[in-house]
Amino acid sequence: MDQIVIQGGNRLSGEIRISGAKNAALPLMAASLLSAEPLTLTNLPRLADISTMSKLLEQHGVSVSEVDDGKSGMTMTFDAGGVDNTVAPYDLVRRMRASVLVLGPLVARFGEAKVSLPGGCAIGTRPVDLHIRGLEQLGAEIELESGYMTARAPNGLIGSKFVFPFVSVGATENLMMAACLARGETVLTNAAREPEVTDLAHCLVAMGAKIDGIGSDTLTIQGVTSLHAAEHPVVCDRIEAGTYAMAAAITGGELELTGVSPGLLDAAFKMLGEAGLEIEDTPTGTRVSLGSGGLKGIDVMTEPFPGFPTDLQAQVMALMSVADGAAMITETIFENRFMHVPELSRMGANVNVHGASAMVRGVDHLTGAEVMATDLRASSSLIIAALAARGETVIRRVYHLDRGYERIEEKLGACGAVIERVQET
């Protein structure tokens, strides 16, 4: 099993190209099931989750091909014209929660689907009940048995109104895709507004879907009988961009993050600015550095977009661990998402958890240690901490990291980090 070894204390400087967003790519790949014609996606990141979703689609009968066009990111074409299987098995679905996103497209196009209940990072229950309730509102009959969701709509889905009791990115994506092939009008209220949801909506429109209200919390979808071929670029990964921005700051360095689209990280960049980072737009992206006043403790509360992303909570905690003063970090999206705290504490961080909040008191320095990644974003928080720590840090279970960060050791190493991936002995 791989582990990452970092010698801390080196200032980062240089340029990092931000990859396509995993959280956008996975639903886009699932959307290929909605059409008998090919969907080509560009700027796909090279990640374990992309490979897992490709294997899931292939076992459904989707033809998957990769084109090496010399551009940054992958270009892949998904042709679902020959789908002959509507069962998503446990062995694949357990590896990645986003696998549940095939449920809506399959039942919408084929009238049936059998999808295993999902797995993924252990950061909370993240139930699929909203996916089920929403599809039932669209006319599907769903049974839960032996760890599978079996959905049937032999006469097709029917447009309806559905109000999300709370914001859910995955459920919004699943229902939006399903509604594209439902008869009549569907209105989704209190829908998620994350850029990845918006990116999916734009791709669906390119495939022939009729969606109004894109980017708002109310989506109105007029169902069509079929969708057609399209090509779509995956939006950049705002979480990767935020992670590298904090890596630059904690090392007192400066990074040019290329490919970052304007507006994707307004809330996060605003808070990081209050913490002492200097952030400015450039012709190709965003430049981030630590200001002369150093890092200052700030209070952070995670919220649905356009608020501070839950997927940057662990990273900002690592940053605040060496800030001047105290910071209160409150997690409102997922329970059980402070599992990185004991590992940061092993490196000398002063963090006290009280329910959904963590009080972080900045220390003079962190010290390298052997630590263990517990989930994807916790992994990147340990990377950030290790870059600033005195001495050597060994991070184990980095397979979590490979689910969401493309070639992270290469990108950081090219900017001055002393970092390598080695096999555990």
C-alpha cells in the first residue's frame, strides 16, 4: 500500500494547473446513460473514482473510449446505445457513493433499475432517502431489499413538483437527470446550486434537455422524449484550488492556480482573505500568497453553495492550526467529519471538538509524525499540515487521496515541496 512522505518547511512557489472537478465529472458520466448517442467529456481528471465510474458504466453496457489529444485532462466518450444491464452491483457501488447517480438515468430511460446502496467515505450517513422520495414523486415504484434499491416505472416517469427538505447535491443531480426524460414539467424547489450541479445542467441542455433556472434554487425541467450526442468540458475543481491555496499560505509561499473559473470560490476566498491571504485574479486563473501580516485565526461555518464548502473544512482546520489566535470551525453539512482532528493533534495541533464545532488555537509550529488518512478531505488536510511541519511526516492510507486529487505529489513537488510516494515496508 502506498504512503506519502513529506519533509516540511519548504516554501511553495510556482504554478499549478487545476484539474477538472471529480464532483462534476461523476454525474456527467452518469448522464451518458440518458441517451443512445455518445457523450464526450473533456478535462476529466485522472482519478480512481473516474476509473470506478467507468467500470460501472461499462458493466451496464456503455462503450467507454479515451482519446489522448495532448490536452490537459482526459477526453472520454461514453456511448450508451448498447446498454443491456440495469443492475449496479454492490462490488462497484460500495467503492464510491456517486454510483447512486445511475439510478435516475436508468429508471428514466429504461423504466427499471436495481442499484446497490452506496458506500464511500465514512464521514456520516448521507442517506439516499431524498433520491428515493424524489423518484417516487416522479412516479417510480421503489423497493429496498437485500441492500439494493429496485426502481420500476414501466410506463415512464411523470413530471411533478418536489421540494427538497434540505439541500442535497446528489439528490438534485439524480432528480434533474431523471426529469429530463419524464413526461411533462418537473419543478425542483430548494435545489442545490453548487457549480457541479450547474455544470451538469449545462451538459444536459447541450444534450437537448430543457431546463430553466440553472444556477438558482428552483429548477424547472420540461421532459423530452430523448437526448442526443454532445461534447462538454468538465468545470475546474474548486476544492483542489482551495486546497492548494491553503498549501501556499501555510508555507508562506505563492502559487499561480491556472484554470480557476471566476466565482467558484468567492466565499472561501473571502474568508481566506480575512485570514491573511492575498488573492488576485490573473489572466489564466488566480494567484495566492500569504500577506505580510501572517495568518490570523478566523471563524468558519460550512454551508451549501455559495457558502464555505464542507469539502474545505478539514484543510482550513490545518491552516488555522498555525494561525495567530483562535478559530471556531463549525460543520453544518455532514456529521462525523472531524475524524482528522486526532491526526492533526499528533502533529501538535491544539483542537478541541464540541459537537459540530471545533475550537482551534494556533500553535507556534507543527511537528512531523506518522499519521493516517481517514477520508478524502482529511487526507489533504494532513498534506497541508505536513508541508509546514518541522521534520518528516508519513501519511498512510493515501488511497483516499487518490480518489480526489490528481498527481498531488507531482504538482506540489514541482513547486518546491519535498514530497514522495513510497510503498509501505
